[in-house]
Amino acid sequence: MSSLYARSKEFTRNRKSQSESPPSSPSPTAKTLRHERLSRLESAAASPTTSDSYSDRASSRSSAYTRRENRLASLSSRTEEETNRDYKKLYEDALSENQTLKSKLQEAQMELADIKSKLEKATQQKQEKTSDRSSMLELEKREKRALERRLSEMEEEMKVLTELKSDNQRLKDENGALIRVISKLSK
């Protein structure tokens, strides 16, 4: 038990020392620890025991951890360099895109103003037409009323004319009868 306890303490110390060192360039202590781990692995392969298997697992975990840290550090340094290089290009791209968007916005605003003016003209013309129509409708209504009055007057005149014609015919008939009576009397 004491040997396991001592090794676990050693493992945490090793891990702390590895995490303190910069990931891109391993420290000399990390290199010696790797050599120690490799020698332990070789000895464990020769005589496997339970304590050795524990140390093998711990060392494989720590080596995987350091490899992962190294990989991440190299990736982050690469991405930092690439992003530093690409900032200017990204800025220029964004600036050109902003310019094109501004020009498109100005074109759209001009088109909108043009459409608004056309719409205002169309509404004014429509209002004028409707006012003209309403005045035309009023004029037509007046003319229609005048024509209806004239028509009713003419119908009354026609009635009077037919009455006069019938009276005239009646008077002609009476006149003819009187002439006959007078001619008989004078004979």
C-alpha cells in the first residue's frame, strides 16, 4: 500500500510539473520523466505485477495528456498565426462588403423614393379623376332632371293637343251639321 501511495504522489507531482511547463517545448524534467516512464514500461513488460500495471496505466494517461496538450498548443499557435495573418484580409473583405451593401442600400433608397413619387402622382391623378367624375355625375344628374321635366311637360302638351284635336274634330262635325241645317232651311 505504501508503494502505491508513494507512486500516486509522484504521479501528481509529475503531472503538475508537466502542466506548468509550456506545451510547445517540453522541459528537461519532462524529458527525463518520459525516459523513466519508458524504462518502467520496459521493465513492466518483463515482469508484470499489479503495482506495475497501475503505474503503466497512470503513465499512459499522463503521456496521452501531454500529447494532447502538445497537440492543442501547436494547433492554437497555428490558428493564432493564421488569424493574425487573416485579420487584414478579413478587414478588407468586410470593408468591401460594407461598401457594396452601402451602394445597394443607396440604390434601394433611390428606387424607394422614385416609387413613392410615382405613387403620389398616381393618387393625385386618381383624386382628380374622382373629383372630375363626381362633378360629371352631378352635371349628368342635373341634365337628367331637366330632361325628365321637359319630357313630362311635353307629355302634358301632347295630352292637350289630343284634346284640342278631338275638340276641333267635334267642332268641324257640328259646323258641317249646322251648314246642312241652314242649307235645308234656306231651300
